[in-house]
Amino acid sequence: MRNTKIETFDATINCVYGCPNNCEYCYGNVLNKRFHFCKDWKVPEWKPEHLKEFYSKNPRSIFIDSMSDIGTWEQEWIEQVINAIVANQQHKYIALTKRPAVLSNKLIAITNKRGNRDFYSLYGHRNLFFGISITTQAQADRADYSVDFYSVEPILESITLPWRSFPKVIIIGAETGNGKGKVIPQKKWIDYLVRQADEHHSAVFMKESLRQLMGDDFRQDKLPWDIER
């Protein structure tokens, strides 16, 4: 388990490295070129030796796929990680995907395999939070699934979020770094997301990358996986 500079979580555990989504702004791909976590970033690799990291006693909020996309994992990888989560309910776990349809089918397959229709009833806990990563309107249009949160980072344009399945939390961030073609968000994009969240009584957490842009409107509501210290 690694402490993280990601301000929305305490730590990361990565049992999978690599992602075929091919996002131009992917920091994981940049880190892999330096540290060589996997041979080919576009081909996810399973690292079962990291499962032992779930057994830390000190309660943390843990991002479980900061170096991959859980929607691209093999079925057995998801099952093994979920089993480790069930055995370690002292923590709260967060997973993020750009492939909600694929992930949904994999979670349904897990529950059907064990003769239960409800994922959370099957595992008897509520400390695993799923989110969808959205950066553009096209991605938002494909995100009409019931999840715990949307991560709109980096926001690349003005976005109208799906209303039928609006989550309880919206995380918003700007593109960081100095990459070619970096998108600088407009304040009105963020204000529009906040209005949508407020209409649904949803929390808003803005990343530090937006503090200067938002000024007095900068906002960081409490996240559902925050650990009481």
C-alpha cells in the first residue's frame, strides 16, 4: 500500500498495471515509461503479490485502480480483489472506470455465479465505492449507470451529466502537467456542474487544480469514504 498525493484518497493498492483506454493525458502511462510496472501499458498485467497489502490494520480510504481501469480487468482478477476487500472491511475502497457497461456485466456475472442478484447483499458490506470517469460530453452520454460518484477529471469541455442515475458525489479537476494541447477549463464549465449537483443534492469535491480558477467558489464537500480520524 502506498500513501498517495491524490487528495481524494489516503492510499493506493494496485493489483493490476496497464490500461488499453489510450487516454492522451494518462499519468499512469507516463509513470510506466519511467518505472516499468508492466511490459506494455496497453496490456494490463495482474500482480497478485499486492493482495497482501489489503491486510493493513489501520483504516484507510484506498483507490484500488489508480494504475489501471477496473472495467478492463479479467473476471478472476476482480473476484480475487473483492475477496480481499471482504476480508478487510476496516478500509473503504474506491474504484473508477471508463467502461461502466463492461464492469456492470462483470459484477452481474459474479453475483449470478454465487446465486445472488444483488452485489452488495452478496458481500454483506458497503465499503466499496464505484465511479465513472468522465472528461467529455460523449463519455457522459454513455455513463447512465447507477454508481456512487462521477470523476470529471480532467474536464475538457462543458458537460451535461446523465440525470436518471445521478450519483451522490461529483469530483471535478483540471488537466495538470505541461503536455502539448493541455486544456485549460473555463469557470462556467465548473459552475454548470455544480448547479447540476446541487439540483440533485449531491456533494461536490473540487481538486486543488481548480482552486485558483474558482476563487471564492472553490468547494470541497465531505466524501462518503472519508475516514474519521
